[in-house]
Amino acid sequence: MDTMAMMKSMDMGEMTMDMDAMQECMQSLNACAMAAAMCAGSDMMHGPEMATCCAMCSNMVEMAQATMHMMMRPAGMNMDVMNAMMTACMTMGKACAAECRAHADMDEMCRYCAMACDDMVMKCEAMMASMSA
Amino acid sequence: MDTMAMMKSMDMGEMTMDMDAMQECMQSLNACAMAAAMCAGSDMMHGPEMATCCAMCSNMVEMAQATMHMMMRPAGMNMDVMNAMMTACMTMGKACAAECRAHADMDEMCRYCAMACDDMVMKCEAMMASMSA
Amino acid sequence: MDTMAMMKSMDMGEMTMDMDAMQECMQSLNACAMAAAMCAGSDMMHGPEMATCCAMCSNMVEMAQATMHMMMRPAGMNMDVMNAMMTACMTMGKACAAECRAHADMDEMCRYCAMACDDMVMKCEAMMASMSA
Amino acid sequence: MDTMAMMKSMDMGEMTMDMDAMQECMQSLNACAMAAAMCAGSDMMHGPEMATCCAMCSNMVEMAQATMHMMMRPAGMNMDVMNAMMTACMTMGKACAAECRAHADMDEMCRYCAMACDDMVMKCEAMMASMSA
């Protein structure tokens, strides 16, 4: 299954953006949602000291998914909404990465999740810089 | 099942906000997500002239759900993230309401959905005005 | 916002079912998803003894939402899929209610959630009994 | 980001299953959810003849995501629930693939989506065959 090829065939409607940047952004949002879902699932088995991590990662999953799905619905493309949602997603990504890095005894999930959040923030910045309406 | 009573018993962590405003906001976000889901489901059966409505309503569902769920995870409460997500949700709500109202032959679903979006935007404004960190 | 009135106006396609039973089922699925989301959000702040409850409630949220949304997409109605998804949702609801009831020091969230799961299972049974293709 | 390595580090709790089969299943569920989301987003821009495809693909997204997330929450692992949810997901996958293949003028999205559904059904079968409680 070549997801990248599938993404390239999407008709993105009237907004103008760098299609490669958007494809990389969608893949990074997806990787971030998966990493945060695994991190949250692991956090549940630990004590209350992982409560913030678990809650933030659970928020991250839904926000990354919603942002990615928005990019997959070209008929609803709207510059103001896209900017606001990507801003929210990046704000969450920074907070989630900081939280995951803060654990003294950070486990493997948290390290992966922080990296996935960082990458997502970077790819969103690149896509936002290329968008215009 | 008394959902309001259940909401009142939540421990909201360190952020300060008007709990009644947040409860009304969560209920309005939920009503908005349901109305938009029904509107999108109805739009699918119509022609391409409902494509924008269908896509925007589908986006609205995920954003309203994510915002509501964020309020239900007190351990992850973060003022910057909450502000950014509520701003995104309200931006979507205004665009979705405008789209639903634009149909000359607006059906009952679209009217309900526009009203639910308006109410959600109003309740989010009230909650945001009461928040501090 | 009168969600019940909105539900009544949906065109449910070719499947035959009791529309009142389906409306009650959707409302119960929604209440169950909200209760389970709040229960999971509360569980995160407790110790590992709430890990199973948190994970099951998180599963419950997604399954109840998916089942409710499926009912809101009449164009995709399919008897085999609906039966299989409702069966999965009810299986989860029974397991989730049992878990929530098992806590010796059960908090208010768990009691609400168990009741919401029970009600959802009952309403799904009633709707399934009324369906035919 | 090496998602496969991250998956391998998960603690899957008390259920016994082939971990390689589960990892392949999660990746296939994720690819299926992405393909179906893109297919639904594309369908919205076409006429009512794509209504069933759009609705089924939208259902597929939520069911594949819910099933994948359930596998990422080891604390909530339950054999009955997992069997029921995987059965529902596979039933949906078969119906969705059949619908996508039925379009005389099938577009590229539908072909990808049908392939992704087929692969997901196959990987779920392999994982289910390896599970025991």
C-alpha cells in the first residue's frame, strides 16, 4: 500500500499550498497520533505521576487526527480554520513533547512520542509557510 | 442518567474557570458534534453542491469532540493549549454555521446544525472569558 | 437545541427498524460515550489500580461514538455491519460496566459510567430486536 | 520515526498473541483508516452515486481507528471484546471493499481503499488466529 502515492492524487480544492509539504505533514501527523496513542496506553499502567502525560497524549491523538483528516477533505478547505487548527495542534505538540521529556525515568514510549511531536511541529510549520488562499 | 451532575463532580486541576460555564460549554460542544454528524450524514446523499457542507461538518464533529474531551481530562489542562483549541473550534463553528446557512434550499439538518454551531461559539466565548491559569 | 427532533427527521435508507428505538439508542450511546470519557479522564489521576478501568473506558468512548455515527450515516446502512458493530459495542459495555462496578472504593464517575453502559446495552438490545434488512 | 520498533516495546498484558501478527495488524488498520479517510474525502465532491461509498468509508475510518487504539491499550485487553471488535472491523472491511470495487468508473482512491481494506481483513484474520486468553 503506497499511501504517499494516494495522497499525491488528492484534489486539494482552491487553497494553494506546497503539496509535498502537505503530504509530509499528513504522514507526520499520523505518526504523531500513533506514538501518542501508544504513550497514553502505556501511561495508564503507571502511577499518578504519569497522569499529565497520559492526558496530554490523549489530547494529542485527537488533535493530530482531526488536523490530518481536515487535510483529507479538500471540499472543506478554509484558510482561517486550517491556520487555527494547525496552530492548536502545534501548541499541543510542544506541550506534549515537553511533558514527555520531563520524566526523570523517561521510558521508551515517551522518548518516541516526544520525537514524533517535534517532527509534527516542524512539518506543520513548513506546510503553514507554504499555504495561501 | 444525569450528565450535568456527573460533570459537576469532576476535579478540574489547577486551571481556574467558571465551572458552570465549562459544563454548559461541554454540553453545547456535544450537541454541536451530534448535529454536525447528522448534517454530514445527510449531505452525503445529496449532490456535489453539498460537498463543502459535508466536509466542514465532518471537520466540526472531530474538533468539537476533541475540545470536549480535552475538558474531561483535568490532568492535562494547559491554558495555552485550551485557548488555541477553543479558538480553532470557534473558527470552525463560525465557518460551518455560515456554510449551513448559505444553502438556498437549506434542509432541516442544516438549520439545526447552524444553530448548534452558533450556540457552541457563544458558550465557548463565555467559558474562555472565565478562564485563567 | 432539540436533538431528538433532529434525529426524527433523518432518512434511514433501506433498512427497516423502529425509529424510536434507534433514537433512544443513539442518545444512550452518546451518554455512554460522555460518561466513559469522564471516567477515563478521572482514572488517569489515580494509581495503576485504575489502569484497566481507564483503558476500557477509553475503548468504550471510541466504540460508542463509532456506533452512534454509523446510525447517523443512512447511506452506508448495512445489516451485517450494524449487527456486528452493535454486538461489539454491547460486549464492551458489559465488560466496562463490570470493571467500573468492581472497584471497592468506586468513585462517583465509575457509578455513573456503569449505569450509562448498562443503559446503552439495554437500548442496543431493543434496537437490534427491531431491525431487519 | 520507527513506529514498528515502538510497537515492539509495548507490554501487551495477560492476553497471549503473536506480537508480529499484532504489529502488522496495527499497521494495516492504520493504513486502512488513512485510505478510507481519503476515499471519503474524495467521495464528498462527487454526486449521490458515491453516497454509500462515502458513508461506508467514514464508518471504516472510525472502526479501524478504534480497533487499532484498543490494541494500544494493553491494560484493557479483553478476549471477548477484542474478538467482537475485530469481527465488526472485518465485516465493515469486506463491505467497504466490495462497495469501492463496485463503481464502474472507480477512481484511484477507491482502488487504493479496496486494497487497504482487503489487507486489513487478512491481517486481522492472522492476528485473531494467534490470540488466546
